[in-house]
Amino acid sequence: MKKDDYDRDVYRSLAMISQFGINMIVPILMCSALGLFLDRKLGTGYLTILLFFVGALAGFRNIYVFSKKILSGEGKTRRQREREKRRQEEKSGSGESETDQE
């Protein structure tokens, strides 16, 4: 593996880890903020807690969908798909050139 490929893989992994965190934190913060707003507006005291857990469930769902997408291969970048396509073409191309030489 080339150093450039290694660096790309490291940066891609860091980006994925960041996305996991963002996918979890954003729904929790948004739902909690909405709960605080509604609690103050309506004079209640339980909506913040309720919406916090709704946000946590939404965050877990986001992580599940993101993980499933990565594991199925849909999360690959365009460059990775092109690289795999070239490798397959090289493999099939080398097989054809051997039969053409005979």
C-alpha cells in the first residue's frame, strides 16, 4: 500500500468517526433544545427529558443507517469505486491478453 493510499484511509476513517459523533449529538441537542423551549412556553417540566430520549433514539437510528450503508459498500467514495473498477478491468484484461497470445 502506498503512503498516499494509507493517508487517505486514515483521513477517511477519521471522517467516519466524526460523522458517527455528529449523527449522535445533533439529534440529542436539537430535541433537548426543543424540549427546553416547550417546557418554558407551556410551563411543564417533563418534555425536555422526553425529547432527550427521542433524540437519543433518533441518533442511534442514524448511526445504524450509516453503519449499514458503510458495510454494504454504498459508503464508498467515487475514487474508491473507480479504483476497484480499474483493478477488475486489469484482472480481466490480463486474462484476455493471455488467451489472445495463444
